[in-house]
Amino acid sequence: MIDDVRGRHDTGSVTGSVLRIVFEEYGDRGSPTVVLLHGWPDDVHTWDAVVPALVEAGMHVVVPYLRGFGPTRFLHDDTMRSGQLTALAADVRDLMDGLGIDEFMVVGHDWGARAAYISAAVWPERVRACVALSVGWGTNSPDQKLSLEQAQNYWYHWLFGLPRGADLVREHREELTGYIWRIWNPEADDTVLHADFEVTKASFDNPDWADVTLHSYRSRWGLAPFDPAYAELEDAVQRASAIAVPTLVLHGADDPCNAPTTSAGRDDLFSGGYRRVILPGAGHFPQRTAPEAVCRELVPFLTGSRG
């Protein structure tokens, strides 16, 4: 459990270009660094059952609250509350710059997986290894092909494009996120899932959570404009060819949000070594519901990639 590493735990923050990013930190800064990025709707506690294994393996672990979550805050009122995926990657860069860390490994789930992929694609000189949970690379484009199954899975994307969806995000976020947790983790023990949700839901009270959430999903499908502050980074992503750093993809076999087929057949998008593992019986949050299976794949991959 996470309490096993509390003696080497700290909470800190760095001031980046647009955010004060708050993070949890474990292990020694002199060790190889791995950044753990949570998804939506979630927060740093999603990694509680994973962190001890990484610290035991000799890693320095940094777990930030993404923009719009928990205590992370925008610095200025007039900054666009962008949730676009390149903005999330830029926050990773700002976090590492603020900590004075040049090279690092990145592990992301859901939104965090998309930020991890982008970071690996555009900053291969800094990212030594990339791990993505529950998301395939090459699935960010608004003109991507979707199966009918996946179009159904993305019901909330389409709902968030409507005024009634915006009202749901703004006014009924606990009901919304609690429902999503239940349907995305069908294998989870209800009592444990409820207890975990009760710990995490406070992170959705961030004053920018609704704006960031709506912009993230709307901008992905051309329903909201991108933030011009990230135009250069958007161009860099478009120019990037195959991801050139070692990459591991972990996907739950029973994921009802992103079907496993969405991460299949993408080997040609990676040139630095690639492995994809399907986790039997796992839903969309395998780091929560199947942490032992995740760690069995994650720890050897990262320890073998850290040099």
C-alpha cells in the first residue's frame, strides 16, 4: 500500500508557464525519474497501488495533479482553460523543467496516456520510455475512423458537445463522475470502488475542472477552437513520425470506454521498441482494479529502460 512509502513521500509544486502544478513525490531525486499521469475523471490516487513497487525498484516517482484537478491552479484569470491534449503535454515539460530534470520516463492513463504519447513523440531526447494505459496512439485526430462500438463508447464525448452536457459537467459532476466510474470498472468491488471514489472526487471541485473538461472533449472533435498558445506544439505533433522511444501499452480486455481494438494494429507508429499487453478481466482503470498485473509489466519495462 501507499503508506509503505510515506517515509519517502512529499508534496510539492512548481510554477510553470501557465500553472502552479502540485505533485506528490516519492523516492530519491538522484534516482531515475518516472512521471505518473492520471486520467479523467481521476487524480493522483489512481497510482496508490503502483507507486510502492516503483520506489522499491529504485525510482524517483513524481505524480502531478493535471490542469483542472485538485490543487493545481492556473496562474492568471485571463488564461484560456484549455484541455487540449498538447496543453497537457506542455504541462509535463513545465513540471520537469521546474524540477530541473532533463530526462525522465512517463506513464499515463487515459488523458495522461495521451500526454505521455505526445511527450514521447516530440521530446524523444528527454523521454527515455513511455507507458500508456487504456489508450492507443494515433487516436487523437477528429477524422479518425470509429467502429460503431467505439462511437457508442464515446457517448459522453457527444453529450459534452451539447448544452445539456455542459450543464451536467458544471452542475452535476459528482453524479456524472460516479456513474462513469461504475460503468468503466465493471470488474471492481463496489465497496472498494466507492471508497476510492470518495477519496478522489474532491479533485473535481477544482474551479477550472468543468471548463478544462468541456474544452478537452470539444476541441478533439473540432467543436471548440484550440488554444493558439499551443499552435507550435500542435505542428510538432503533426510532423512527428513514429515514436522513437521504447513504449509499452497496457489495455484492459474488458475496457468499456476505449475498446481494446482501439490500441490494436499500431506497431508501425513506433520505431524505438514497442509492446502491447492485454490484461484479462480488466476494465478502463487497470492501475486501480488490477495493480498487480500492471506492475508485473510496468516495473521490468521501466527498470530495463532507465539505463
